[in-house]
Amino acid sequence: MDRGDLQHLSKEQLIELALRLQRPDKNSRTSCKPPSTDKKEKRENSRPGGAKLGHEPHNRRLADDPDEFFDHKPGVCEQCGGAFPSDAAMELIGEYDEIEIPPVKPHVIRHRRFACRCGRCGLEAKAPAPATTTPFGPRIHALAIYLKGFQALSYERLRGLFRDAFGLGVSEGALMNMFIRSHPRFKVEADKAKAILRAAKVVASDETGVRIEGTNSYHWVFHCREAVVHQPDHSRAARVVDEMMAGHVPAVWISDRYSAQQNHGERHQTCLAHLARDTAFALEHGSDDLPFRFKLWLGRAFDLAKSVVDVAASTLAKKKRELETQLTALLAARTGCDLARELQAKIGRARDQLLTFCDDPGEVDVTNNTSERKLRPCVIQRKITNGYRARWAAEAEADVRTTVDTARLKAANPFAVIVAVLA
């Protein structure tokens, strides 16, 4: 709008234009627009967006062994319209993969028995019956176990998936028989994992609640570097650990502060992540600075745990002594806050179990988060299915998880492990 346009405006239009120019731009603060629509201010010395120099793209890799090739070749010249001969020299300028899953349908093998009567003696000879106890093959068993145990499908949904996606009619009773029939093979593999666990130097453990046959029970997990063992039980007492370890006393036991998890190893490493959560709660709801000082101490312990394999032995011993000296001062500090006093007492009871990881660099984890991550799929399934209707189902699934998680330590594919066990 130039000067001539402004001269043709009326007084009311000029007033409205002046008011409009004085109004701020609409954003989440001056209007009902959401904050996601606000333009970000460009900060000084800010880096440009996008990928940085030297960054490797995370694109999908081309398949190593394509099933089919489809070549796209130019037919005519774009400039003169001349046609290219069939034997013209071509240069490959790009390759792209198109991925599709072909229609899946059951592969049915019909076994037929024949009989033949002998022409000399007249005796009828019959072919032996095939040694099959079920019409469903090992891959169907493996798929049912994988979808039920690792994708948390119920019997009804699993039956519908086989019907709709594969055109295979399977009853819920047949699915249950698959799990019962497959259990002995997984039990053999689970016993091998238990044998490895009972010879391990460092063992970690944790448990979570689960419902079995309508009663409150527990799902335990024990693991070392070479094996992971899942175990259902109706108790969370120390006798479950004693039965699992069968008299073996590992050099280091890792767990939280639950009393049933104590005194199972020659030494103990208490999970510092649990204490960090307790410290955060006391810091947020308390009225003293002692929890903040404990938070700083735990931060230094976590930093030492990250670099424990990179520092010299003398440096590690020096840092451990410094942390012990600081911890002694924190435990002797006076406080008038009840939450801070409870935190101080809890850490004081575990003071000999906090820096065990320094004595075995790289062998002992400073937290028990690995156990919690291995229990997370079990917790998710409990929330989805509300537990197990029969104890055999809980034991069978625990043996399957033991087999798969132990093999997963060597980067094995879960479904491939199930197929290999059943094949």
C-alpha cells in the first residue's frame, strides 16, 4: 500500500489500520494458537539444522539377495526423440528395493498309507503309519509360542490371526496342546541355563508380581553374563533364591534392598538406582539439604562406574577412598527432617554394599536395571492378560523366556531360537 492508496482511505479505515499494526503477532501467548505453531527464535552462534558433516545416513539397506530384478531403461532421447537400440550401452545410476510379503497359506502334506496283498502267500502288508502326533508342524508351533509369549496375544486373538492371515483353522484347545507339547524341549534348554547360572561369579536377581490360577504369585528373574533364568513361584521369600542356586554362593550378588535378596553372595552390590529414586523423593518432599548432598554423592558414584574400566587401579582405589570418606561425613551429618533421616538410615545400612563394583571393574553393574528390563515384558503381559489360568502355562512360558533370553545374550533372533528348539 503506497501513499496514494492511504489518501483514499476513510478516517475509520485509517484508525482500524493503525490499531491493526499496533497489535502483536499471534502466537501461543497472545492467542489460542498452540505452542507448537510458534516460530523458534534463532539464537546467536546456533548451529544449522540438518545432518552434520560426516554423519552416516540411517537409510534402509538394499537387500543382499533380491528375489527379482526389474530394469527401467530409457526408450527415446528427450531432446531429439530418437529411439535407443536394444543393445545400447547403459549406465546404472540408481537401485531401489520394493518390499512385499507374498500371500501366506498353509503348506499341507497329506500322508497316505497303502496296503498290498502278497501274490505268493496272500498276506496283506500295510505301510507303517507316519510318526506324527499332531497335524501342525514345528514352525506353526514356534509362531504360536512367539505370538503368545512375546507379543502377548490371547488365545482368541491368536486363533483369529491364524484364521484371517494364514487361512488356518486352529482351535484354542489345539493352541493349548501346542504349548504343552513343546514344553519338554524348552525345559531341557532352561536346565542348561540354570546350570550356567549356578556356576557364575556374579549373579543379579529381581522379582515382580503375577497372578497364577487366580492367586498372587511372583515372577523371578536371575541372570549372569552367560544366562538368564525366569522362574515362577508363589513366594518371594529367600528360599526361592536358595532353591535356584542349589547351594552355589556367587562372589557378588546384585539386587535391591529387599531383605529376601540379601546374604546370597560373598559380597553384595546394592542397586544405586533404587537409592537414587529414594533420594529424589526425599529431596522433593523433605525440608533439608542432606538429600541433595546424597544426590551429589550418588552422581559421583555413577560417574565413577561409567569410567571404572578406563582408569588405573591406583586411581580407582583413590576415588573409592574419597567416596567412602564423603559417605562417612554424610552419614554422620545431623538433620531435622524425617525423610532425610530415613534416607540416611537406609543408606547407612547398605554402606558396605555401595561400592562393590570398584573391586571388580567391568564385572559388576552398579545398578540392577538389567533385571528390571528383563522383567518388563512379563509386567506388560500381566497387565494385558491378567496372569495365567494354569500353573503349567506359567512354568512353560518361563522356560521359553529362559531359552530365548539366554540365546539373546549372543544376539540371537527370538523367533529363530524357538524354531531351532522345536525343529
